[in-house]
Amino acid sequence: MRTPLIAGNWKMNGSAALIESFGKTFASAALPANIDVVVIPPFPYLDAARHAFSNTPLQLGAQTLNPHHSGAHTGEVSGSMLKEFGVAYVLVGHSERRQLYRESDEQVFDRLLAALDTGLTPILCVGETLEERDAGRTMDVVLRQVGYIMARLAPEQRLQIVIAYEPVWAIGTGRTATPEQAQEVMAGIRAYQAGFDASLAEQLKLLYGGSMNASNAAELLAQPDIDGGLVGGASLKTDDFYAICQSAG
Ligand code: PEP
């Protein structure tokens, strides 16, 4: 049985007030038993969030990390620094990083490996653009992104990652993949993993991301291969994010 995971990616948003609001709401929250909830704020908020969330079930994630542990990399943050400040998860390969900052599969892999090396759980984001979907290339693109990483990992490392399927055309657009569209791709990712190892495929946690909100979450999360959600915009509203977490039970 895979434990549902809901992760809220604040991107370059948030405030001290939002951290406080999450801390208050989730301290008294009656979340479904056995779900993991992760908040992923910008770096400067991590330490404040760690303190504000100490009486809540919320865990912490980071939005990226540098592959190096320390040194002359001005502006960057390493996995060991994140770990020291209570971070448990880190996004790698988010489409905004791939598109705006030109992160290649190779760079995504280096970051993912650094996450594993420092004991963080990487959430590997994959997904096709609208152009790629319209050209009928969705599965090729997604499996290339997944395959690049999986082929380079040792069997025990493959068990330590979470994969988020995020169709690029659905991120921040208000245009959600239908549950059937999401399920089709995510079943394909799981079937691909079965080629490495059937028990890996069974255990692998798959999240859907792309305009998930309080109204569409339950239907998406009811799909057999969707184990949770990576939520952007709706994670900036405490009540909406709380409602999404409720749908995951
Ligand atoms: C995201 O940032 O990963 C995301 C899915 O954003 P949104 O929910 O706003 O589409």
C-alpha cells in the first residue's frame, strides 16, 4: 500500500503570514490517517516554517538544490544545508527549472543524486509540453525523462524517489489534465518501471501536478496510479490546501 503524499510548491511566493497561517491550521488539523503532507516554500522561509510547523504533521521540502556539497557556488544551496534545517524532500526537474533555467536531464540527474546522497527524498518532475502532446509524443517524452534517471540509478536508489507527472500545459494555467489523461500517462510510467523490477513498480509513489485544486483533487486522487499531488497555486491558500489534503484520505 502506497502512502498518499500531498506536496505544496509555493514557487517564488509566500510570506511570514502564510507560514503562520499554515502552522495554525495544521496544528489543529484532523488529517486523514497515514498521509504525508509536505510544504515547499522558498529557501529563506525554511527555518521559520520548521519552527512554525513543529506542532503539525507538516514536513518540509525545498524547490531545488545544487549538486555540490559546498564551495564556490555563489547563490546556490546544497543538500546538506537543507538537511541540517529539517528538509526531508526536494524537487528536481520542475518544468520551470527545465524551461526558464535550461536544466538538462544530466543536470537533473546530478541534483537528484546529490539529494539521495544527503538523505533527502527527491521528487522528480516530468511532463510534456502542449506541442509534444498535440504531436502524440507524450509517452515518448515522459518515459525519456524518467528513463534517463532510472537507467543511471542503482536498484536500491530507484526505490527512494518519488515521481511527479506534471503536464507542462497544465501548470499554473487552470487547465487540469482529465483524470483519464493523467491516469493513462501515470499507468504508463508504472508499467515502464515494471521493466526494471515489478516490486519497484508496485512501491513507486506517483504524484499528479497541474492546476490541482480543492474541486478536482478527489477525482484525480481516486485514480489507481495517482498516489498524491504536487500542488502549486492552490497551496498558497491555506484552506484550499487543507481541503486537498482531506481528499487524499
Ligand atoms: C507546480 O508548481 O508544480 C504546479 C503543479 O503548479 P499549479 O498547481 O499552479 O499548476
